[in-house]
Amino acid sequence: MKYRKNNVLLLLEDKTDVYNDRVALGIKTALGWKEFTYKGVGLLSRKLANYLMNGLELKKGEKLAILSESKPEYGACVFASVMAGLITVPLDIKLTKYELKSILSDCSPSIILASQEYIEKAIELQKEVPSIKHILMVDEPTYNLKLPCLYTLPNNYDGKWRHRSSKSTAFIIYTSGTTGSPKGVEITFRNMMTQLIDTEMILPKFFDSLNGISVLSILPMNHLFELTIGFSAFLYWGLSVYYTQSLKPKDILSIMREKQINFMIVVPAFLKLLKTGIESEIKASPKSVQIGFHILFNIAKKIPSYQIRKMMFKKIHDKFGGNFNGCISGGAPLDLEVADFFETIGIKIYQGYGLSETSPVVSVNYDKRGDLASVGRPLQSFEAKIDPKTNEIMLKGPSVMKGYYNNPEMTAEVLDPDGWLHTGDVGRIDKDGHIYITGRIKNMIVLSGGKKVFPEEVEAVFQKSEYFREVCVLGSSRAGGSKDGTEDIVAVIVPTEDLIKKIKDLVS
């Protein structure tokens, strides 16, 4: 249907009708599972949208900020904001009050929707940001704050939803607020719809069937990767999305078993943590188990079938619930050793690439499975090229942002007159169109002899050591002498507990 690809409001209505009683969003609370069907999310969204338009009389184009951890109600807030014709500003809950004030002063929202966990901070911010006229609590309060709450609003589900053009701003995603000069990426409805269409084209690469697919969400909703793919795209595909209140591996694994999770969107740090946990458990096992694992691991590397690999490491897969097939990793460079570990035991790792400025997904490596270093080909709507002078990756297409909110100068620095986005990432594109990221222009270290070094490449070598838990390579400028102003390479290393123990044993 054509309207599915051109109108967000009709898309929401359509998907609500199609999936109806299927679980859309769920979370485990102290009282058990709280689950919302597609129909339930639709009703909650309509009720809130009606209140925003008719109860608070907010006008089309006003800003609505959300200060909440990821939970099902968050989704209703996003949909209601779209229905009411508002611009949604998801806030990072980890930011300080000072940083949030800087962001809110820049975008001037009329209302903050906050969970009870952050309601006090929202009240404090309202006192310091004049534009904030209203605060609404998005979850069920445990005590009376005399504030309107999503669950106590009038049960009015009717409304004339406000349509906006595809060029209108849907979201403002802030990537910085610490310096007092927040950078808000304006994402339009056209950007979002392009991402949905692009990802729909590669959907069959991830799932054999969409029936009964459950995904676990661990990234915050203010993260555009999560908002676009882990939320919007997964609901567009009719999947069931579950949230967790804990990021402890044991709690995550418990949910994966209970809800038979099939897929996740993650950042590389999570995969590294998971790998460390599995390896620690193996090290604590009897010697025979350790030897057996390493023998199987080496054999599995030569076996192309993921299904056979899963059978070989059944005990590990049982801890994941038995149905976990893989995940998309994005947001930071993927440690290839970590990726290889999971691929070998039968869990597919799809490395992706993107930026907030591209709404955000540019590519996902779903086809070149033997080359984990690739981040894949650009999605169908993108043009990509390499600057011949700097090797910077440049992108063009309908997913590229509208610009930085209230900052035309900064926009002009990254978006040239021909519409090419200068990503700041250095890389190459092979003859098949696959992208490889090799570094960041801003991170480049220039040595006294003129040699250019990218710290990411040095870090990749250091991270192969079993004794280094974290590594950061940077340039240190010299002051004085014949090499004044040139840089040296410096590495800051956090050792593993094993290395610390060995040093302590040697000293004692």
C-alpha cells in the first residue's frame, strides 16, 4: 500500500489494525510482566494525544521532551507526540541537570513527559527553563505528586490527528550538551520513512519468518539507533519488543530464557561483557570441560552451518533461551575477536554503521559473512563515496538529516551545497561496495616524521592481549625543543584482574 510509505499517521493506524492482539511492548516489573498489545499501545497513544491537543491545547510544531528510561509507555509517548503534531525531543537520562538545562534551553519544549524515576529532576528543570509549561508522568505513580499521569487521563480516544509534511521535523536528537553548545540533529518524517523502507528491503536477511519473533531492547530510547530500528522498525515489522530494568548479564539472560528472545540490537561493549562472562564460566569449570570447549571451538571454525554450531554449543545457547539467533551491533567499532567468538558458537553478529546525522543506519553487513571487518553495503537510498584527499566517507540520500537545530553554521560544516554529508569517518569502499571504517579524522595523530596514525588501529592490536581490559590510544603534543608542536602516541591501559593478581603475587 502506497500510504504506508508516505504517511506516518496512516502507517501507525494500519499497523495497529494488522497486529491488533499481538504483544507490541513489554517489561518485567517487581509485580511481574507488563505487556501491551499493538491495540493497547494504540489506545494509550490516542488517549495521550487527545489530552495534549484538547486538554493542554498544545499547538502543532511545539516541542515535547521525554525524560524516562526505556519502557512500554515511552512508545505511547512517541506515537502520541506524532499524532498531536508535536516535535519529540528524547532526553538522555544519564545527563546532569546542567547538561539537560542547556539542551532544553536550546529547543524550548512546552512539556516534559517524565517517568517517576526522573520526575523530581523534571520539576527542577521546569523552574529553570521558562518554556516548560507542563509536566506529565508517564508511568503509574507510587505516591501522589499532584501531577497529571498517563493512566489517569480522561478516556477520550477520538481526535483529528495533525498531519505534517514529510519535510517537517519529527525528532530532535541531541548528541552533546556538556559544553553549553548542544548539537541537536533534526530528523524529518522523510528521514524516518526512508529508514523503514530501506530496512524492510533487508528484513529477510535476519529472519526466516516474522511470526512469533521477540526482541530484547537494552539501548536507551534517546539513542537514535534504538528509536529508529529497535523501536520504529521492529514495530513496523510486527515484532514483540521487550525491555529490561537491569543490564546485569544474569538478569538479561533470565529474560531471554523467559521470553524466548530471538534477536537484539546491541553496542560492542555489551558483546564484550557477555563474552567475558562466558569465558569466566568456562575457566571456572573442570579442566576437561575447558579442553573440550577449545577443541569444539576450533572444529566449529571450519563448519559453515550456524545450526550445527548451535548444536555443538547447546549448553551456552540454552542459557540464552535456545532461540537466540543473533544481533546487530552498532554505535562503536566492533572488536573482531569478540565478533568471531560469537559467530563460532553459532550466534550471528551483523556489524552496522551509522550516525545520528543519517537517521542513523547507513549499512549493515548481512551478506559478507566471512569478513567481519566490513560494515556492509550502504542501504538502497544512500550514495557513498570516499574523499580522494582525506579518505573521509561521504554520504548522500533522503536519510541525511535536515540539519543541526538552531545552528546553520555547524550544519554548513558537515553538509556541503550538493547535499553530501562529511561523516568525519575515514575508510574505504571495496569493489563490491562494502564499507570499511579505519578511523576518525579528528582522532588522527601526526608524528614528527609526518606519518599519520589512527589510534583505532593501534588499539585493535593492543586489545588482542588477554591482559588488557580497556585500551585508549591518543596523541600527546610536545612542548619545546626541536619537535615542538608534534605529537607522540600515548596508550592508557586498564589491566585485567588476572594481570593485577600476577603482579601482586610477584611483588609479595
